Amino acid sequence: MNKKHHYVHVSKVSAGMILSENLLDKLGHVLLPAGTVLNEHVIKAMAHHDLNQIAILDDETQTGHEDANAAIALQEKRIARLSSIYRHAPLGEPTDTLQTYIEKYRRSAAS
């Protein structure tokens, strides 16, 4: 994927921008994968990770709503897969809680 990108200060990031590179924390852990469409929740969460700037796809490389719709469809597919993953899990609070947390994570990380 050879797409053009530029670096944007975290304070100037807005919803709808797309990451061109994996977003890493100070230890090198992946916070968000490349291609993630940023939303308000994710932008607020960035404040907790001492980030200065992030790599964003240039406007001409973004296909706008098509990428956002594809990202939303992929996110919903991943969330729907949770039902399949947990179909044989024992019923009870620990399993339900874990499934809820994973669903919440997938909704916030992929959007």
C-alpha cells in the first residue's frame, strides 16, 4: 500500500480522518492499525497516550464515504462474529461481561 500521507498534530485531528500507519504507544504496542477511520471517541482516547502527531492519509488518497462505509461494515462483521465465537460458552456473568467488553472495544477501535 503506497499511499501518500502527512503528519498532523493530535490537537488538529478530526473525525473521519484515516490512519496511514499503525498508531503505536511509547513501548511500540499497536494502539490502532493503519486504515482505521478516526471518530470522536478514539480521538479523545489518544489524549491518554502522550502522542504528538499521527500519520493521516492525504485527502486525494481517501475515497471518502466509501472507505468509511467499508470500515463500518467490517466493524459490524467483527462484532457479529462475537455471537459465533461465544455460542458454546457457558452462560453466566463472566462470559457475558467479557463479550460486552470485547464488543465495546471493537466498536471504539474500528470506528
